Amino acid sequence: PIDIDGRVLLYSVIHDISDRRRAEAALVKANRALNTLNGANATLIHAATEERLLAEICRVVVETGGYCHALVALPEPEGVRVAAHNAVAPSCLQDAGIERRGGVSGDGLAGAAIRTRQPALVQDWHSDPRGEPWREAALAQGFASSIALPLLSGSDAIGALAIHAAEADAFNGDEFRLLSDLANNLAFGIAARRETAERQRAERAERESEARLRLLLESTA
């Protein structure tokens, strides 16, 4: 376009193209997060055990969502335990994520999310100062940005879902909101399966107690 003085308005054109590209990129990221959420919700319905649920959620994040790596960490007295993980590159599976610094388990993003009960986020591993302790390891595994979302049951953090992406600034806007919904649903699924497992253990213990009592009565009859 040309203004009334005959000057070419290149700035407006470049600005419009940049805005459009940013909008298209945001839509692509939102769509992958939505696909991840839908796949995870299907897993929540069908996974019978907590262990299966965690493994399948990590698989969905990587295979359906197209993220580099996903892991679920659970709190332990001495830090955290990586309970499940999945990755595109085999090298990522050797370490199961950025969860150690100086040999201390739980000092990474997932550990921070569990301790603070708030998301822990590095939007660019190349420059974000929050990623300094783990930068070398993250870049070596092809991560450009990462997020760890706390898995909350009431006021307790029962775990964290960590996701790593190949591009910077991956976790904002609709993508952040949808992945937060996924984490909330996963926390509910974990809590429900633990309640079921506890009820089954109590019922089994009751049956075993009744069986021992019957044997005792029969032996004294």
C-alpha cells in the first residue's frame, strides 16, 4: 500500500504478517493441547490402575500432543520419584527429565511444582535464568521450554506432571489453560484410583479376618 505522499507502507504489511503468524502459531499450540486433553480424558476413563493411568497419560502427551517428553513425579520423604515417563528421543528416557541437581532428587521443575503447589515454568532454556541449574541437560535433550503442573487433591500436592517442548514459549495462553485442565483431571483420576485401591484392600482384609475367624471357630468346635 502507498500513502497520499507516495510512500510505500511496508511497516504495516510486515506488522500484519507478524500478527497473523503469531496467531496461527498460537492456534496450532492450542489445538495440540486440546488433542492432548481429549486423549488424556479417554485414558482417565479406561485405565484400571494408577500405574497404567500415569504411563498412558505420558504416552498421550508425547504421541498425541507431539511434545518432546512427559513425566509424572510423585512426592517421597527424600524428594520425588519419577513414576512414569515417555519421550520422542531415546536419550530423554535415560534421565527421565530435569529432576536432579547435584544428585538431589526432586530439585527440578516437578519437585518445585510439588513443593509450591504452583506451576513451574521455563519458557526458554537458552535464556531463562530460572533454568540455569538444568540448562545444559535440558538443551542436550532437545528441550526449548518446559512446564511442571502440580497435581492437587484438596490442599495437597500428590504429584506433578512435567511436559517438555521443542520450541520456546510453548506454554502460555490457551495451551497453558488446557494443560492445566489435564493436570486437574489427572489429579482427580489418581485420587479416585487410590480411594478404590484402599477400599479394595480394606474389603480384602475384612474377608481374610472373617476366614480366620471361621477357621478358629471350626477348630474349637
